[in-house]
Amino acid sequence: MRYAYAISGALLVGGAAATLALQPPSAAQTAQNEPAAMAAAAPRPGAPLSFADLVARLQPAVVNISTKQTVKVQPQANPFQGTPFQDFFGGGGGGQEPNAPPVTRQAQSLGSGFLISADGYVVTNNHVVAPGARGATVDLITVTLPNRKEYKAKLIGRDQASDLALLKIDGVNLPFVKFGDSTKTRVGDWIVAIGNPFGIGSTVTAGIVSALHRSTGQGGAYDRFIQTDAAINQGNSGGPMFDLNGNVIGINSQIFSQSGGNIGIGFAIPAEEAKPIIETLMKGASVRRGYLGVRMQPLSEDDGVALGLPKGRGELINRVEPGGPAEKAGVKTGDIVLKVNGRDVTVDETLSYLVANVKPGEAIRLDVNRDGRNLALNAIAGTRPSEDALTAAAGGGSDDSAVPDSGGKGADQAVMTATLGLDVTELTADIRRSLQLEPSTTGVVIVSANPSSDAAQKGLQRGDVIMSVNRQPVTTVADMARAVNQAKTAGREAVLLFVQRGRNPGIFIAVRFSK
């Protein structure tokens, strides 16, 4: 998934929007998409003969947004320093000496947005106006109308979780549009997208709604998008998605692409999600969301096989934050959360989505499955930390030099080799230090994995520590062999391993038995 934004605009000539400056000032006192005004512009139901009248009404309210940023970068060291060639390749200066101070450079970003009031409030994506690199600062935000008039914009507020931002320019009688009701949108409806792709100028594309409530796997309260096949490219971010009545039903935000260009899979933030956030930012407030204090992972088909549960329902808890709402409610690592306040946890309605949409301080009822037993737990929602805090790196490197070249011997190891394709050994103090693990870490460490095994195919490798099998803690090869044999006796075709690599958070991986 790539954010659709451009680092620099293309130096091409685009004058498609030049005639839009002729919009009468008197019409700007009302929204461009007022029902009375749209009655004559909206095409008839079904496939329209033309979008021209619709676009003529809406395009004046869609703007280009650009930023100027200052980025401090550490200069590259001269690879020929200390050799006879250093003088030929800039070794004598240019800020390339060791410990040289950072170099300040200028950068730009480009995106789209749209006016939502006659006095100059502008909606766009957060990533359009956010610093584009670590250490960068945004010095200037410029909003350019289709008539090429430029305004210096003030950042009123932004919300990283939903990728929304609100700007303000000083103007009067500006053309603007209003949010519509995206809950009435249906798959197959026509839509029109307006933006500024690649910096070439205002551009209109059309398509249909391909899917609703599409999850892109990012998690959080707003991982539910309108998917469209309308062409959306770099620079379209922040631009509006209109229905045929001229209502803003989405904000173009992301594209799925392996090349960075449009392949007919674009995503827009639904108006039903965006409007309350923009209203909150307009009041000068910050958006507060519910928080449980867990790390989770989707329940895969193999996870379901290992645990005897149906696929597509529930999420697996792989970490419970100490002192958080989940720990206080009694949630444990390995629990499978099936429902939140009576709503099923599914691919479309993830645990993160459901919890984040609970107001902080409100009660959360969790229906969980623990070791085959269904439990009801009650938590009080905390306040979700910032996205930066949630995504802060928690892992560290490791050195597997202390892991022996061969693992356990005898019948227990034979079970591991024949059933899982793994060679394992006990986790000693030396191995623990070598792998940079916490002193309290227990389990067995993988010495090697058969390349043809399911374990190896799923990424298990030398130095990984297996802490539990089907939620049973293991500290010896015998413990692990016993848990595997219990699963086979119960008719299972896989086991659920809880695996940790270095200081990274542990993760559950279901491994199928070798045939």
C-alpha cells in the first residue's frame, strides 16, 4: 500500500482549469453542490452522457496544495578517504569529513484538497502537509485555486490516525462544497474524482465504486475505505470523490500499486468517517479514541486449524501491555477476541477498529476464547496514544553465534524433526545473551529449520525462540515434543507456536505437521 503523493511536481504545462476563473462571485455565497444548483447539473440516473456540467460546478472548489520543507541530512562519507584517491573524489572537503555537520536541503510535496467554506477552510490528507522525512520541517503551505490564485495556508489541525488535515486560507466568497452521506453509497455507483496528479494541473477522472468498507490491513479506527477504479495517481491525495449529485462522499487517500502509478485500485476515506473528524479539528480539539493496550494479529486459516476454530472470525492477542486496560480486565497473551460489545471481530471489523471507535472511559465487553473455553471480560477503554508512540520500534538486533550447530538428540528431538522439521535446543544463559533477550525470556531456541517444512516456509529460522506450543509454555525439547504429541492425538494438523526474535514483540505462528 503506497500513499499517493508526489515529492516534486512535474514541470509540464496544464491549462485545463483556466476558464474556471469565470465562476460568478454571487454563486460563491452558497455551496457549489447545493441541491438547487445541482438539479440542472446532475446527469440522469444510469450511465451519464457527460460529466461536463457536473464538473463545471464542482471543479472551482478543488485546490492544489504544495509545501516547502527544510530537511537536514548527514553528508555521505567519502569512500576513498585515507586512500591515494581521496583528492580525486572530493576527499579534501565538501563536508564529507567524519563528524561533519548536517547539510540543510530544501524539499517539496504536492497534493490536492477542497474548500468546505466560503471563508477558506480546506480539507486534505495529513500526509500531504506532514514532514516528508525524519528531521524535516514544513516551512510553508501554499493553496492554489483553479484560477491560479495562490494563498498562504495555516494548519488548523491534523489527525495522523485518519490521515486528515484541516487548513485555513484568508479569503471571502470562495467556492466550496459540502460533505454528503457516504452510508448511502452502493457498489457500482458512478463517482467523479478531481485532483492534481503529478502537478500537471486540475484533472478529472471517473469510475465506479468497486467496494465499500475495504480494509487495507493497516489497522486502527479508520481502516475502512471506499475502493474505486477511477484513476488516482500521485498528487491526487486529499482530493474529493463526488457522487453524481455532487456530494463529497470520500477523500482520495491511497492507491494500491507496485509501480507507483494507477492500476485501478484506489481508496478514499468515507465522508461518514471524515466529517466528524474535520468538525473536531475545526473546533481546535484533538480526536480521542479508545485503547485496549494489546498487540494482536489476524486469525489465519492455519491458526484456526491449530486451535480448532473457524477461520475469518476473531483476532489473536500476542502481547498485553503491562498496566493497560486489557491487563486490568484479565486479558492474557494467546486469548482470541471474538466479539467487542456484541459485534463480531472479522476481517472487515477488526479488533483495532472496534476498540478505537469506543470513547475513552466507556466500558468494553470482550468475548474471548481461551484454551477452548469462552469467557466474557469487561474493560474500561483508555485513550489511544499517538500513532508515533504506537509504531515506535521495540525490537533490536541479535547475534546467533552462541546457538549450537546441532540441537537436541533422542526421541524428543526426533518428534520435532519428523513432525515440524525443526532442530531445537534449550535456551541457555549464553544463548539468551547472544540473542539479546530479556533475562526473563524462556523457551527453546531453533537451531535449524528444514527448508521444505511449513515452519521454514513461514519464516522460522535459526535463533528464533519458541516460548509456547498451543499456549502451553515450553522450556525443554521434551516439553515441546509432549505438546506436539498432544495435538496429534487430538486430531489436529498443526500447532500454534509463540515465537520471539531478538527483542521484537512475540508473534503467534501456526505450523502444519509434515506429511
